[in-house]
Amino acid sequence: MPITNWTEFFSKERDIYVQNICASQISLSFEVSPGHTEGFLLKQTRNPVNITQHIPFAAVKASADFRKMLNRRPPVLQVLTEEEYKAYYAQKAVDWKVPNADAAIDRAEQERLGLALKTDFTTDEQPKAIHKVINDGKSLGERKEVQSTDVVSSEEVIHPRVLHVCQQVHPEVPEAERMKAGEMLTEFENVENNLKIDDYEYIRAHGLYKTVKAWATKKISALNTAEEVDDTASPA
């Protein structure tokens, strides 16, 4: 896939049709106004999205992160022409036995929202926890201890940015193309306020680098300590 000439591509305002072509969901962020960032989630599906229906054209144009996703090797996203977008959903209309391409687009958007926002369209079973409690820490002087399990039953329990970043150091990614440890830590620190123990356990299991795993271990310890303080402060 040739690298897009972005100067030409963004020379005039247009609808931008994006398709996820990797094996995981993609979390993007766009600065829609000074100091205000808006996220957009592309689930693990080939159904393309008109991203400019959700994010202003100027914000997409200014996003270096968006361009990086399209131009990396191998790419994780690709842009489609309007004709390719309509042709895709015309075929989906046949496959899904709906009246036309517009109906197929509506169905794909409902499914995207259902998966992203966990509405009634979600059909996944309740995910299992990705760590088990070894010691609940309820006894005086004891600390809560958790241990990561080997299998994650659903991506829904993990922050999408954590999933995406860990995918960049997956064993199947060539070593020369893997995200560096410092870059990973920067990505995680940007969403740190939204992460839970499950997220840090996932990073510790899939973060590849010793520094990244050590960082996650430190965060887990801090969260466990905070929980102990809360338990101690609670009235009997």
C-alpha cells in the first residue's frame, strides 16, 4: 500500500472513510479544540466508518497519530474512496439481507456503537477477571495480593489504548518495528488516570520490556495500598 500524499489528500475538506485492517481494536485521539481531546474507537471489524461524521475534518487533518496509523508498516488503518465505501456496504446489504447500502451503513453504525458503548447491541458474554486474588488483605498487617491469569476472555475489560499499545510489541510484530519502551510508557502515562488494576496486570503480562513491566508492577502496588487505606478508613 503506497504512503498517502497528505498535503494533496487534505487540500480540500472531504468526508474521510476509514477501515480497520489489523487484528485488534484501535483507539484514536483528536484535538477537536485547544486543550480538548476527543477519543474515537474502531473495533476489530472491517466495516469502514465515515470518521468525519464524528470528528471535525480539521482535527483529523491535524492528527499526527491518525497519519501514523495509516502509514506504519504494516498499516493498521486505511482510507477508502467514497465509491469503495459505498460498494462495500452495497455488498454488505446483500450479505445481511437488508434493503440497500444505506440500511447496511445504519446497521454497521449501530453495531459499532453497541460494541463501543456496551448498549443493547452487545452480545459478548460477561468477561472474566484477568487476575485472581491470592490474599484479600483483610487481616491486620497483610497486603492484598493478586496474580495475573493466562487468558483474557474479553477485550472489554481492558482500556482500548492499553490493548493498542501492547499490540505494537506483539511477538508477531518484527523486532525493528516494535514500539520502544519509552514511547510505551508515554502512551500509558497519558491515560494513567483512567487505568485500573486489570489494565496494569495486562501491561505487566504483555508489555515486553522490563521497564514497562516494572512500571506496571509499581502502579499495581500503589493501587493495592490505596485500597488498604480506604478499608482502614471505613467505619466498622
